[in-house]
Amino acid sequence: MAVTSPFTAFQENGKKEIHLGQHVLAEFFECDPNTLNSLDKVEKYMVDAALECGATIVQKCFHMFNPYGVSGVVIISESHLAIHTWPELGYAAVDLFTCGDKCDPKISYEFLKKKFNSKKATFSELKRGIIDEETLKVAEKPFEIMQQFAD
């Protein structure tokens, strides 16, 4: 099926619907604790993971906790990548949320799995913003709608 929209289309209950984004919830276990406790490494790997999947980075913010652990987010034009680490447990929780068809968050997942040297990793994938095609048509005409409300 050829899709002209930047969104992914699918059929459900005979009605054409699309989803605006993909949200991968990743669990990384048995990771290298030194990597998970390094602000520099976690930030670099998260930024690199965004670039690997083809995302456009807008901003980033990371924080090192005392005595250990790193949390951070990479804001991308397509949404975000976020992480929280528990180096004492060798564990990292990561959200990889991308909108449109430009980026595949599973590419970021595989990249981080390797960089964190995770011996056990799992993910769940959610389709976000599931809407029908008619709603999308309305959303593609924001200025017309704004004008209607202005009158």
C-alpha cells in the first residue's frame, strides 16, 4: 500500500486509521554499571541513538544523581528519547518515542542494547495517537479551521 501521508496507515474495524507515532518502552538488564553511572557516556549514547535512527536533535538535558544514576532526555524534532539508570542494579529504563515515518525507534533500541552491553533486554511497542483518516484531514487544514473560529 502506498502511503502519501508521513504517518503509517492501517485498517481496524473496516475504518482506515493511522498512528502518529511509535513509542518503544525498553528495559535493559545486566548492563555495564560503569557505563550506566557515567553522565558523559549515557549522554553520548543517547544522542548517538537518536542520530542512528535518523532523528533531528533539538535539545538535550542530563543529570547525574548522588550517589549514582543518570537521567536524561534528548528532545528530537520527531519527539524524544528519555533514560533513567540504576547502575547499582545494572538496569536502565528507556523511552524511545518517534512521530512520523522518518525514524525507527527500534534502531535506537538495538544501538543502546549494544552500547550498554546489556545481557538481557526487552521492549514493548505502542502505536500512539491512533486516529481515523477523517480526523487527519481536518488536522491538515489548521489555518482554515482557525479562520472559522476567528469569524
